[in-house]
Amino acid sequence: MATAMKVFQHETRLRTAGGLTVTDITEDVQRAVRDSAIGDGIACIYSPHTTCCVRVNEMETGFLDDFCDLLKRLVPSESYYAHDDWDRRTENICPEDMDQGNGHSHCMAMLLGTSLCPSATASSSSERGSASSSSSSTASATGAGSSRSSVPELELAPAPG
């Protein structure tokens, strides 16, 4: 016999400052998990913006500096990106894209990803300090270059089984 799956959706609007900006969204995720009233499930955290990434790691200044330095070495903003070549690019052109190239931001986002689906339980949102399985982890949204709004969404469904 199939059991109905409960789904809870919550949207939060964030605005990044541009560049490599990290925003701790752990409390927002914890609150959404609590508000869902689902005891055990999966929290799907997603940003529909193509240059906003969602990751889980430590919110520690040294690590964040190291990570930003790594990204800048892997995907330097000064390099040539066909995405920013207005003599070459003919698709998906937005007027705001022409003000400042963001090809490097799209490449970073492809490496990092725009979603996470950690397990979420009543205890993970209150006792462990984050929506992930590790007490030292935080969920964060990283704006890889755009200052336009991103909308992380949370969908929580019971874990299978």
C-alpha cells in the first residue's frame, strides 16, 4: 500500500552583494524544517538563479577565504569567456548581462551546483545546529558574481522507507 508523501514548500528571497558572497542560510533552513512539522525527511534547497550556488560547509572565515581564493584560481574573472563576447554571443541576452561580463560566474556555478538535498529530522533542526547531518556544517548560498535576486526554495518530503 502506497503512503502519501507530505510536501512542504517555503521560499526565501536573498540578495547578494555581488562577487563571491557567502550568505549563511542555516537558520532559514532550520526554521522551514521546524515549520514543516515533518519529523523525518529530505530538505531540498534550491536556487533558480544560474549564478547562485547552494553548498554545505563550515562557516569559518579562514576556510571561506581559502575557498574564494581557490575559486578565483580555478575560474579567473580576467580570462576570456565566450559568454561575455557580444560579437559572438547571440542567445539568451539580457540587457543587464551586457553591463558586466559574468561568464566566470556561470562557470563557477556549474562546478558548485545550485541545490542540496540533505536529510532533515526534527533533531537536526533543533539539536544539531544545522539542517545537515554534521553539527559544524552550515548551509550557505554563494553568489558567484551577480547581485540580482536569487530565490532558494525548500521542499521537505519524508525520507523513503
